[in-house]
Amino acid sequence: MPFFRSVILCADDYGLSDGVSRGIAELAKMGRLSATGAMTNMSGWRRAAPDLKPLKERIAVGLHLNLTTGSPLGEMPHLAPTGRFPALKDILARAFKGQFDRAEIAGEIVRQLNAFEEAHGEPPSFVDGHQHVHVLPGVREPLLEVLKERGYAGRIWLRDPDDGMASILRRPIGRGKALIVKGFARGFAQEARTAGFSTNQGFSGFAPFDLSVPASRIFETAFSHLGSMPLVMCHPGYVDDELRSLDPAVESRVAELDYLRSDAFGTLLQERGLKLAPDLA
């Protein structure tokens, strides 16, 4: 019997737009994904949440904590005085200057978790962050506190977007982004484990700044030099007007969708002895 190694393939941004959600649900039904993270502050979340219920036994569904796109679910006078989240560059500047109101951040984390449970009917299987905001200073601390207060320690896992330096350097595609995020995530995995949460060990799937790189090359690279409990992120979906108004990553989502449902992706997994799994193994 051949040995197949488990890897989580997680599609981010469920609920960002109807087209993105529809593409992710289709891939999940095909068995071409094993997890997805939901953006519960977006209006598309409540519309698309019912489509995940029949898939509960097939994929892990988590909270994709969002502080950079759309609007918060409650008032955030410090972070979002206009009623809209700031851009990532502004979030980063505030994080590393220690300018977050942690009580305000905690309140929004609670609201997004509540929105998840209200629509999905149960707690998330995991928590990660849109644009990796969950690991930032001033966000990771209230996040761990809120999750512990809700009794999630030992019940859910958290995404660590860090990876070993050797693995990152051996993957030429997306290397720059991976190194930047590695810096943001420093110490997060240890803090999460100390708080009682497991994390993946090994992370890949960064798209290159050069959008002309084919999806096949991106995934061939992402599924290489994997860690001991690896997670690969992806961003598939259909394009619609809602998506165009929210996110610059448009055509790349269709390219990822097409590749993940192709025979070529199935062959890649088979040749590398990999199977998609919804949980850390």
C-alpha cells in the first residue's frame, strides 16, 4: 500500500463575494480542498454559509479574521472611525507602533466569531486571518484571550503563516512575501501553543508579485518542501462585480480555480504522495 502524507489545502476568503464562495464550495464538493476560512463581516457570508453545511464532514470551516476589508460588525472608533477598515499598510504601521486599542480589537473578534456561529451553527474548526492580521502585535494577544475565554483551547487550531527558512528559500515563487510574513509571525506559534492551541507546522501558497506566473507553477512550488504538519493556502473563485469592487486579485482567482479542479492537480497530489486532510495530522 502506498503511503500518502496529509496536507491541509485551505481556500481563504469564503464570503468575500458570491463568486468566490461559489467557486470554493464547488472545489470542496469535488474533494479538491480540505478547509476554508470565512470572512464573517462581509455581507456574502450569510448568503453563502448554508452551502457549507452539507460539507461539514468533508472540509474544515474556520474564521478568516478580517480587519482590512469592508466594515467592522460594530463601532471601532480607533481602528475604523469612518466605518470602514483601513488598508493593510495602515494596519501594519499601527501594529508595530503599538497603536491598537486591544479592547476594541477583542470586541470585533467576538463579533466575527458570533457571526460565524450564528450562521454555521457551531464553533470554527480553526482561526486564521485575512492578510495574516491575526499574528500581528496587538491582535494576537486579544485573539488568544478571546479564544481561551470561549473555551476553544484544545478544541480548535490556529494557522501559523511562518515556515522554516530553508523551506522558504527553496521555493522561488512567492519567496519575498513569505519572508515578510515570517517576520510578522515571529513567536506566534509558541504563544498559541502556550495558550493551549495547536498550529500547523509548515506553510506555503504565497502567490508571486508577478501575476503572469501560471497557477500550475504556483501550486507545484507550494506543494514542495513541506513541513511536518503542512498547510497550503489558496485563493480560488469566480469573478463578479462584487469581487472587482473589493479586491485587486481577480483573474488569478479564476486561474487557481481552474487548476485545482483539473486532472493536472490530481496528478500532482498522486505523484507526490499527498492527500488533502481537514485537520492537523
